[in-house]
Amino acid sequence: MIQTKNKRQRASVALRRVQSGILRVKAPTRETGAKFSREQFEVLMKCSDRQDMTEWNEWRKHNPNQGVVLQDVNIAGAHLRGADFGKADFRGANLRGADLSGARLYDFNRRWTDLSGADFSEADLCGTDFRGADLRGANFSRAYLYYTNLSWTDLSGANFNGADLWAFLFRANLTSVDLSRSNRSSKLPAYYPDDCVHEQERIKAF
């Protein structure tokens, strides 16, 4: 699990991004001109085939300033357990059924991505932008979702058991979702976007 100190640091960064307007909830829009790195894709798939993310995580460690750009890739069912995907861009990608348990996914951009059935158990999702993503049946058990943007997503049948949850859920489809099993803060964050204030009541209602 993510250390408490690191969680607080992630939350602090996410809060500053919300205050600056970077994480304001707004309708997602499709973008053209997808960006894709063949080198990153090949390393990632090699690690997935081996079911060992060590080489990928070492590459990220030695290339901290190089962004991960894998828009529109199809890696459905990939083994990505424990991978470092911090600040990665997977917009429009197909990760249906992928194993992302224990992965580091803070500030991850997954708008319009197919993540149905993906496993995010114990993942760090602080500040992640999921707007418009297909998350049907996804597993968020014991995941860390602070200032995570789940607006306009399809979360029907998703599992949030034991998750640390304080997320934006504006117009999310929560059919067959039981949020009462998650760990939710009883207080509003220090800053909350005006167009999301009513979401507090929606979250508390579950």
C-alpha cells in the first residue's frame, strides 16, 4: 500500500492543481492527432509478456522527464501490475481487462479510454483524470482516489471496497455500485470547484 506520507503529498499536489483550475470538472472533448511512442510501447509489451514490470519501471526511473505517450493503443488484458504510469497519457486507449493492481497512476490521463473490467486494486490514482472513460466492472478495491476525476464515466458494477475515495463523480453512471464500502472523508476538501459542490451530497447519499 502507498505510504501515508506519500498519500498526503499526492493529495497536496492534486489540491494545488484543483485550485489552479487544472483539474476543474468540465465536459470531456475528443482530441485529434494522437501521440504514440513506439519505443515505450515495445518496452511495455515486453514487460507485460514477462509479467514483470522491472525493466519498465527502471526506464521510467532513468527518464523522469520523458512523458509516456501511448494514445489510442490496444493493450487489452495486458499484465501491468505494479507499473509506474505517473503522468502517462493513454487517451483513447483500450485497456479492457488489464491488470493494473498496485500500479502508480497519479496524474494519469485516461480520458475516453476503455478500462472496463480493469484491476486497479491498491493503485495510487491521486489526481487521475478518467473523464468519459468506460470503467464498467472495474476493481478499485483498496485503491487511493483523492481528487480523482471520475466525471462522465460509466462505473456500473465497479468495486470500491476499502478504497480511499474522495473523487469527482459528476454525471457518472453508478448503477450497481456500493460506495458505502469505501473509506470516504466526512469533510469537504479545502477547495471545491463551484460546479461540483452538489457532488458532496451525492457522494454522501451512498
